[in-house]
Amino acid sequence: MTPTTARRSPGRPRAGVNQAVYAATLRTVHDVGYARATVERIAAAAGIAKTTVYRRWPTKGALIVDCLLDAFGPAPLGATDPGTATGTAGGNTESGTDLGSAERGALIESGIRWIAGRIGQPGVGDAFAGVFSDAVSDPALRELLASRFQDPYRQALQEALGEPEQRVLFLIDTVVGTLLHRLGMTGEPMSDTDVDALVAMVRRFFAAPE
Amino acid sequence: MTPTTARRSPGRPRAGVNQAVYAATLRTVHDVGYARATVERIAAAAGIAKTTVYRRWPTKGALIVDCLLDAFGPAPLGATDPGTATGTAGGNTESGTDLGSAERGALIESGIRWIAGRIGQPGVGDAFAGVFSDAVSDPALRELLASRFQDPYRQALQEALGEPEQRVLFLIDTVVGTLLHRLGMTGEPMSDTDVDALVAMVRRFFAAPE
DNA sequence: CGAGTTTCGATACCTAAGGTAGCGCAACTC
DNA sequence: GAGTTGCGCTACCTTAGGTATCGAAACTCG
């Protein structure tokens, strides 16, 4: 991230507090819930001023999206890096290697368990459900969430599975929707037993032997 | 609803505007989105004062929940009426008739198509996603939504399918979560093709021949 | 008809939260 | 040292949920 070759521009450099802000965001969301995790509280938890937050992120939603990107990191598929995806540049649906049923199933299973694990981390699930909720009635945030958060993973999945976009989107709806609905209705992440059931159901549908 | 036998209590009777308020709520949500569908706007659309709304519903969330109950109505299973459920009185898991695999599948399929159809109605899906979103960081609203909205349908499903509570809750997470995630991410209800896929996936898991 | 009761509409108000503007100061490059 | 950029701070605007109050309307009962 630190530009080694480019010369630094004049003026006071930005304090390296992004990671502190992300950590403060998750901590605050975990402590007081998404709605009460105001930008002012998050800034206070990070030890900076509220205006500094708004100098770096245009809206609260953008902050949460970046925080989630940082918390999730790249998908464990070895394909695309979510941080550097170009967005609408998709085109290479041909993934070279055709996977067998068992391999596809294993890939899907590891992906589900990966997402379930992240959502179960303190603050992450709440933040995820929170932005998603806000996005429902905020088209700009919805666009941001779809392009910056969902698309990279969707693209990586498409390439890894060799499935068309529509089908991968349905897969994401199924897995993420189920996990978020459970979290939203109960306030608790899904139990291991039910994650097992989700894995079984999705595997049977997306990686059936025939 | 109109008390025919009981004597009317003294004082000015309440104006029969509940249905008008529900209609105004869905219309307003559909027109301007959930977040901008303020109580003031809804009241104006219904032709009444904001204070009158708050005299009947303690919070905006309670209004939306009642509006959704009115829009969904009883489940098409012929079991429990969602309006008169007692809540934590459950106990009779024995449903008398044991359904075969095909019957269970048909029941699940009709249920999924029923929910998908309701969520597709203008305003209903947005209102549903909206309260759900608010409920994520509002425990009181979450409790209200779970007890008054989800529980009756859950109970009816338990009795109709003869399945344990945990499994029915997982079924609901799957179906409702998927539909809401699609609506939230795209702003549009799920296409018929994808609803077909959802039906196939859930049927295969919950009503497999063996 | 009149007394008591309850609801309605209207206005004003409180609070929380997202977001912006401007100021003085700090930190850096040239 | 001059210019430039970031920071903290304070003050402020707007929207929205929700409450308090008051006079007028609509009803029951005697």
C-alpha cells in the first residue's frame, strides 16, 4: 500500500489510522449494535475526529463496506483479488480446468464455511447485516455494495466453478441470504449443525453427481 | 372484528381507517422506498394526522408488522390463523396425518411460491426487507417480528409438515433469506426462473424421496 | 338536552444521527 | 521559509422517530 517508487506529494501525510478505524468500527458495532454505532462513536473509539472519518469515506455505508472488505479479504479460491477487481470487465468465463462433481462440491463447501465463519466473527455479521439493511432503501449504497463487495467474489466463483453469472448470483443469494436471515432474526450466527445442513442442501443442488 | 354482542364503550369511536393506513403504507413504501416512507408521509397519504398513527401503533416497526400481517394473511396451509396465535403455547407437534414425500414436496412448493408472490407485490417486499433491516439492530422490533410474524407461519408449517422446530426454522431461513437477499441486492423480486430453482433445491433437501 | 369520555387534528417540541463548513494548527515537500 | 495538505474542534443544517398539549368532534349514558 505504501508507494515506494512514487514521490510523496507535498503537505501533511495522512495518519495511518485506517486499520485502527476498521478495528474500532467492528468493536463499536459489536458493542452497541449497528444502529447505535454512529460515526461519531466509531471515530471516538478510534481516537480520531468525526470529520477525519468523513474526509476518507464519503458516507457511513462506504466506511462499512471498506471495513468488510478488510475483514473478509480475498476469497479462498486462489482466483481474483477482491481489492483490485476491475468491475464490469468480466468476459473470461472459460476457466480452463473443468472440475468434477466432487471437486465442485468441496469448493462450494469450503466457501460456505468460510463465509459462515467470517459472519460469525464479533461485529462482522452485524456490520454486514447492517449495511445490507441500509442498502435496501438506498440505491447508491446498494450499487456500492454490489460492485465493490459482491462482484469480486461472484467473479471469482464464476471462474472457479465455470458456472454462468445468473447461477452464481443465485448461489450467493442462497448462502448469504440464509446466513443473514438467521443472524437478523435471532441476533446469533448460525449453529454448526445448521451450517452443515446448508452445506448439504447447496452441495446437493449445485454439485449433484448427476 | 366489530363487537356485535359487547356494548360499545363511551367516547368518540375510532375512525375505521386501519385498512386505509395499510394501503397508504404500502403505496408510500413503493413510491419513495422504505427509508423515506416516514410516518408523517404515510399519515398524509392516508389522510390522517401523524399523531393518530402513533395513537394506534407504538412505533413505526409495529405499524409495518401489522401492515405485513394484513398483506400476507393466513398461510395457505389450513392450519393456524396467524392473527390469533398464542405464541409460546406450542406443544402439539403431532399432526395426526403423516405426509408422503410427494405431498410434503407439494406443500413446500406451494408455500415458496406463495411467499415469493407476496414479496413480489408492490411495496410488500420493500416493507418486509425494511423492517427486517431495522430489526437487525433493534432487539425489541426483532422480538416483535419473530413472535407476531414468523411464529404463526412457523407453527403452521411445523404442524403441516410434522417437522421439528429447528428444521422448520432452517427452512424459513433458507426460503425467506434467499428471496430477501435477492430483493435487497437488486431492488427487484426474484425472477420466476430462479424461484423455480429455489423450489427445486429446497424440495430436494426437505422432501427427498429417500 | 347536558355531563362525561374518548378520539381526532394541529402545532410545537425533543432527541439522535448523518453530513457539512470553517478555523487554527500541525506536518510535510521544495 | 513558502506553499500545501491533513487534523481536531466547534458549530451548524436537515431528516426522522416519537411525545406533549390543546381545542374541537363524536359518541354513551342519564
